[in-house]
Amino acid sequence: MHPTATQPATVHIPARVRRQVWRRDHGMCQWPLETGEICGSTTCCDQERVEPRALGGPPTAANVRVLCDFHNDLAARRAFGGTFVGGAIESRRRRAALQ
């Protein structure tokens, strides 16, 4: 189900979903490689949505996967474009420098 004006996409991924996804993905990056394998990295991994929240992606186990930082960045650039993602990263850096 996609969000509507009265039902926004949830930012939070429930703890039960996070536990289920971490067990299912064995804490390894699930980015598919050209070889048919997955990345498999366990370094700097987090859980991210396959269909981004901004595009209506729900916080369900079917729509959440473990990705390493590199592949999470690549997924964001594919979904939103490099210029947008680069600008968002720069904005975060500027805000962090002001704190």
C-alpha cells in the first residue's frame, strides 16, 4: 500500500522487521552483482528500503534489505540522481560543521 496525503510513509522501520531482515540477510550486503552473486560485505552495513520511503516504499521485510554504505549510496544515486544525492550529502556536511 502506498502512502496518501493522510497516510504518510513511515520513516521508522519497526524493530521486529529490522531483526527479521538482519537474520534473513545474515547481516551481509544483498546488492546483486553481475556474476549473480551478492556483494556479501559485512562492513558498514545498514538496512535500507528497496523502494525508497520517498517513493512510497513501506517498512516491511519484503521491501527492506541489508546494504553496505557503498551500495546504499549507489542505490540512492540510481533512484534520485547523482546531483540530488551529492547535494544532500553536502548539506549534511555543512549542517554538521555548524554544530
